[in-house]
Amino acid sequence: MSVIASEIEPVLSIRDLRMKYDDRYVLKGIDLDVYPGQIIGYIGANGAGKSTTVKIMLGLVQGYTGEVRLFGRDIADGDVGYKRRIGYVPEVAELYDSLTAREYLTFVGELYGLDNERCDRKARRLMELFQLKDVYEARIASFSKGMRQKTMLVSSLLHDPDLLFLDEPLSGLDANSVLIVKELMAQLAAEGKTIFYSSHIMEVVEKISSRIVLLAEGQIAADGTFEELKERSEEGTLEDIFNRLTGFHEFKAIAEQFVSIVREE
């Protein structure tokens, strides 16, 4: 890890987190401490509990048991002030299509306590860096997937959050923008910001994460740097380690069946 736990208070602390939908436990006792300056690669198969964990931390899901503390405070105490220190980019960029980018971004900024003029100034400059200066006054309905993703990224950063949750943030971005976002995450982490990064693109998680947390069937199956995970689970890429730890070995056989069916006459 990039910090010494005994010297620095965790930004995020989870103890025995459990969540049940109907009669099935999605989370089965998660324990996790996350510290300033870390980029956490939070990975797992679909249904492993990644999205549920993040939504609980964001205050979007209730009914869990256990304790979740952000910035030293239990999020169940009723004080939602911690949300002003959080930024979030969901997997699907759902925006208000009837608004212009300027209207949407100033609206979001004001929700976080920024005044309209300051928010407009910051949003305009950030959109320009993403090559979106010419569409700042255009309605979001006209935006491509990549343009929407860039707008969502800008909205998550306007208020200078201390903790950033990113769910597939590179989805739809062009190659240049991907490079910008990767470098942006590294620089934010260097300034002490904490980034919770969730993605199915293992190559990216492997390269950008200072720490990788692998979730399998509602429990943490592995937690450490990429080098530490390799030492515990033989050599290989993060994808290889992921497949070994989650027990998913059938991907080649399934792919062969796909090809066989596709080629049927």
C-alpha cells in the first residue's frame, strides 16, 4: 500500500458489511480500509457485489448491516454532509437531455455548494480541455456517448472532491481522452485524493491501481498491489489472477462453443 495505516486515518472504513436482497446475500461481510492517495482497483464478476458496495457508500442503498465510515463518520448517522466531498461517475451516463452542458454542469455545481459564476467558469474551462468548448451551450440530447462521458467526468470533479468513485469511466472515450483521464487520476492521487476505480478492463486496472481489491461472491478474495497479488497467485496478468481466484476457467471452451454455433449452416 502507498501509506502506513497506523499513521493516517482511513478515508473509508468498512466493517462486516452485509447486504441481502430477498433471500440472497449480495455482500457477505466486507472489511476494508482505504487511505488518502490510493487508487483502488475494485474488480469482480457481474453480481459479485461491486455496484452494491459503491451505492451503499454513496448513500443510495439502505438496508445493509455493518458499519461504513467516510472521513471518520458513520454514514448511518443521518448527516449527509460527507457527500459534498465525494465525486461519482456511474457506469451509464444518464444526464438531463433537455439541458445544455452549461445548464447541467452549473446545476450540479450548485448542488455541491458552488456559486453559479465560479461553477460556470470552471466547467467551461474543463470542457474546453476535453475539446468540447464548441458544444458547451448545446443540448445534451445531441451528444455522443463519449461526449456524455466527458461531461459526467467534469461534473464529478467540479467541486474538487476528496474521494472519487469511477465506474467504467473510460467507456466511450477516444484514445487521447483515455490518456488524459489516466494521467488525471495519477495526479489527483499524488495530491492525496482517493480514487475508487471499478472496471472490467483488467489491463487498465492493472496499470493505474496502487491497490487492487477483488470481490468474489460477496466477499473479498484478494487485496493488495498487483505485485503482491502475483506473488500470492503465481505469475501472470491481472486477468490470469482474476480467473484463478474466481475459479473461472471455462472461457476458452465457451468461446469455442460460440464459434461453433456461429459457423453452423
